Amino acid sequence: MLSIGSIVDGKYKILSEIGHGGMSVVYMAINEKANKTWAIKEVRKDPSIDMDFVTTGLMNEINTLKKLKHPYLPSIVDVIDDEDSYLIVMDYIEGRSLDKIIEETGAQPEEYVVKWAKQLCDVFGYLHSRNPAIIYRDLKPANIMLRPDGNITVIDFGTVKNYETNAGETTNIGTKGYAAPEQYMGTSLGRTDARTDIYSLGVTLYYLLTNVDPARNVLNNVLSIREKNPALSRGLDSIIRKCTNYLPEQRYQSCAELQYDLENYERIEPVYRKRQKRKLVLFSVTMVISLVFLIAGFVFRGMAGNKAEETYMRLLREAEKSSQYEDKIELYRDSIDIANMAGRTEAYLGLIQTFKSNDAVFSVEESKLLEKLVKSNMEQLTANREDYTKLSFEIGKLYWYYYDDGTSNQITRSKYSIEWFQDVIDYAEENYENRVMAEVYLNIGLFYRDITMNITEGSDKGSYLPLFTNLTDLINTVAVDENESEIVRLELLELGRAALHQYVPKFKVDGVTKEQILELYGVINEIVTGIDATADITAEKRQKTLDLMPDTYDRIQIEYGT
């Protein structure tokens, strides 16, 4: 076990133990130089057990998390193969697990549980939409952290599985009481898929609302929260019973379907359903009448389209003129909501500019809003490949230079941007002016995403020359451009300086000459010295890079003098 106060890998100081399992212990650690707190998961190597199996599960968890980007998921930043254990450095999630909260306070309020359930639908919908789909298979309150801001984070990805249509099945994985029947009944019920996670989500909601732990209590096949507490919502009871149906085909078939009912759970009541039947009769009558007006509708459609265009442009103008951040956001959202206007990119680009100019930070909440608007209107947006390509490029740069979730640095921001620069490559025509630049951004992001694992596997040689080439291209095009914003130029220059400092031995091995290194160093030094910072935040960034430049120069001289 790691000792409190010890230093791991020369930079992570162990502060305290924050959790443990059968073979692992999780510690809180700090990188004092960067003044950043991390969680370190220590998985001990035990020669008495099958470590190949443990290592496979561990690598599965690492490789899965490395590829994911979602506000309700942690990210891995480092993997250390120690003599006696594997050490995984990941985001430190401040807060408490939901099982601990229930132990202390009992059943949770209905409105809290519904909020958490919708967030779980969001994150699992994201996992299930990956290619191939990622099936989590061990959802339970102990694996859900409630952060101080009231939002949740899903942790512990040791049992995830990529869903492949022609693959075999692995059973007996999951936690008793929360695992879906197909996880322990095998192929008689089919393979685990998205509906497996939906089952566990329903059981988790049952526990949160009733304080009856399925892992400690033998429950009936039908999980009804109203049997335990008749005051709870009938609609929510119906949702949970559908989630936990024994047969997968009788459950919700997707998280999107489940999330829709959660958004409307107060309306899913017997009285509501009776009213809906009466409305159906009225609807039939209305349909007959509607046919009479159908032809007239075609006449007015053109007029309505012109009106929508006028309203759209008016709202854009009002948003541009407004000086209030909240008003601008609302006006751009209203523009996107206008019928047949969601595929236009002007409002999305206006939001991006608003996020940047407000406080030079692209926050988690702003990220969630923008991604929700873009992804919910993806079909309309991608109908115009040229405009969507330009929008994706701007979103990629927004993440690269401005994203901040309270823990982000330039390297982690570059990882968040990968998805959007990949979309640029996928949708761009060959003659798109920023196609090459998008490839440069994408390649650098992929380097930082994969390098830790490549180092661990000893397959990193040859990765550093492309990084050097891409950084040189980016600095010689973006950072030298005096018309580019100060914060963009300074963030890029610091990324280049940090790469020179950290990877100079690797650059040397990959064939980068001392002259090439010093030439890039000189360009960085000249540009950062020549920038006349006009704001406190950029002045601070500029000074930080200037202060570190001499150390980087000394490191280059020492390495190439060896």
C-alpha cells in the first residue's frame, strides 16, 4: 500500500485514503507543482491469483475511459506500472457516493432522484451510442458520486463491455440485486446490451426512493416503489417497473425513451391516460376537419417560411446588439427553436462567440448546452456539410483553447476537442480551407490521449516526431498571426514550450535535431515576448510562459549536450 505523504512518480504526493475494494485502494493525491488534486487508484499485484485476468479488466477500464468525454464521467491522465501494483491517476471527484448518502439520510426526495436519473440517462445514452456501444453492466449507488454542485459522476469502469453483434457472452458479472437477469441467466435471455444497464438503473432508482437495498434484501420480481411508500408518484412507479421487467424486450429499449418518460413522469398517471383516450376521439374528428384545410396549408406554407426567416434574422440581430450574457443566450436559443431553422449555423456560432467573450472560459454548463443543441439537431445541421464542417471546426477550437471544468489544462482540453475535429475530417470537402489545420489539431489531441498508454506498453517510439511537426505547423500559422486573439496565441505557445520541456529526450531519439528544437524555441520566445497583453488573464499567461522559458532552454542544452 502507498503510505501517506509518499511521492509517486516524482510528482504525486499521497494525501489520504478515500476508498478501497478487494484488490484496490483509492487515494487523494496532489501535484504540488501544478497545485492540482488527483485520485490515484492502486491495484495491487497478487501472485496468488490470476493477474492476467485482473490486468485485462484493468486495461479494459483504462482504455474505455481514455476514449470518453462526458461531463458525468471521470478521465484518466496517467498510468504507472509500479513494481508491486498498477497506479491509475484520474480526475479526483469531490463528493460522496449515493450509497453512503442513503445510509446517512435514508430514502431520497423524489425530485432529486428524478434529476439524477435523467443525468444517468444522459451518460448511459452517450455510452450506448459509441461505436461499438459500451455496456457498463454494474450500475449501483456505490458507483455514483454526488458532487457538491448537485450533479453526479459515474465511476468504476472495471466491468464495461463493448457490444459486438457477433461476440460471445460473459455471465455472472455485476452486483447481486442490481444485475439484470441476463447477466446471470446467460444466453437463455440473450446477451447483455443497453437494456441491461436500463434494468440496473431502475433497481438503483428503487433503492434511492425506498431505502431498500436489493443487494441485502430478497425482492419480488415486480419492483413497486408505491408498495413501500404509497405517497410516491404512480408515474415514477410505472417507469421503474418497466425498467426492471424480467424480459429485456419488455423494458425501455433505449435511454432516450426512458429519459422522455422521466421528463414527463408526473403525467404518466391513470387519470392522465383516461384523458388521453378521450383526446384520441377528439383527435380523430379533428383530423377529418384538418383535411379540409390541407390544401390551404400549402398556400400559406411559403408565407410561413418567409415569416420564420424574418423572425430568425431579427432574433440574431437582437442577440448581437444585447450586452447581457443571459439575454444573448436566450435569444440564440430562441433562434434555433424556430421551425426549420435548427439547421442554420449562425445562432450556434453566435453562442460560441458569446461564451468566449463573456469571461474567456467555456464552462461545463455552457458545454452541456451547446452539445445538447448541436446533437439534438444533428440531422438538420449535417444536411449542409459545408456549414456543419465550419461549425465543428469552431467548436473544436472552443474546447481546445477555452474549456474549463475546474481541472482542465491545455493537454486535457485538446483531448476534449478530438470529437469535433474528427467531424471536420469526416464531413469536409477536399478543398475545405481549414482541413489541414483540423488534421493538425486532431493529431496533437490523439497524441496526448494515447501517449500514456503507449508509454506503458512501450510503443511510444516514433510518436514524437509527428507531434513536433504538428506543433511547429500550428505555431507557425496560428501563434504568429497577430490578428488571432491573445488567449489563443498564448495557450498555444505554452503548449509548445511545455512539449519541448517534457519531451526533448523523446524528440532527440525520434530524430529531431538540436537546430530544429532551438528554432522552434526561438519562435516561441520571440512571439511570447512580443505579445502586449491587454487583460489580466492574458498578462498572467504570458508571464508564466516567460518565467519558464529559461528552464526549457537549459533542458534542451543539457539533453543535446549528452
